[in-house]
Amino acid sequence: MVVEEKSEVINMKFTLKQARLLKGFTQKELAEKLGIHTHTYSKMEKHPDDVTIGEAKKISEILGFSYDFIFFNDNSTLSRLNNSDSTS
């Protein structure tokens, strides 16, 4: 008898803060790795839709997560804009 294993992919989405905390970084440590001021990084966590693609890629590389998991989720600006277009 052949037993097949099911492989499930868990599609987890994190906020920027959650991703940072999961990897054990403080805001100051991550800001230093990015070469920016802590205040600038703090604003990124509060307004992730304002983060540039280049910044998102750098953050994702440091944290070891795909940037889709952090920046392109159901609450992103892009999703809200697309949903409002479909109701117009």
C-alpha cells in the first residue's frame, strides 16, 4: 500500500512589527541594519503602505520573510484601492 502525504502550505501574513518581533529585533536594531534613523523606521511600522518597494525588499531580506507576507496583505493600500474600484 502506498501512503501519500499531504503537503500544506500555510499562507501567513504579518504586520511589519510582528515580523520584526518574530525575528527578535528592536526598532533601533532594524533601523541600524537599514541605515536609517529609528524614528524613520518607526514611521514605516505605523504606515507600511508608504514604504517603497526598495525598502520593503531590504527589510524582507534582513527579516528573512518574503515581502508579500509583510507588505502585500488584505489590509494593504493596493487591496483597498482594488476593492473600492470594483464597487464603483
